Amino acid sequence: MRIKSTELPREILEKVLNPDPLEGEDIIIENGAEETIGVIIQPKAYDFLLRKFEELEDENDDALDEKYDPNSPSLDDLMGD
């Protein structure tokens, strides 16, 4: 989901744009029971996480030891039109 910064309350936007270096850059949103219900992370951290997930996915893909068989059925074949 994407939202415009103008849709955020001023107090939250200020914390996103000017994080407290002692508290950290991420904002954890909790309910009354102190359970995490959402997290706002900074763009550089988000990009880092995406890169790491892609690296893990690539490693998992590379670990598959399946030989290509040009005669194997396609997904369309398996679904039967």
C-alpha cells in the first residue's frame, strides 16, 4: 500500500522525516496490549531487506537441481485448457 505523506498525522510524519538517533529510525506501531500491529522502516533499510530477500530467493533457486526437459508438460497442459 502506498499513501501520500500529506495523509499522515503531522506528529508521525515528523518522526519519519527526523528520527530520534537514540530510539532508532524504525517506527513500531503497537496496540493497547503492546502487540506489534505495524512497522514503518526507512527507505535504505527497506532496500536492504529487499536485496537480502532476493539473494535468498536466488540461492534457493540455484539449489534446485532439476534438469530441463523440453518434453515435459507446460502449465497450460497440466491445467487442461
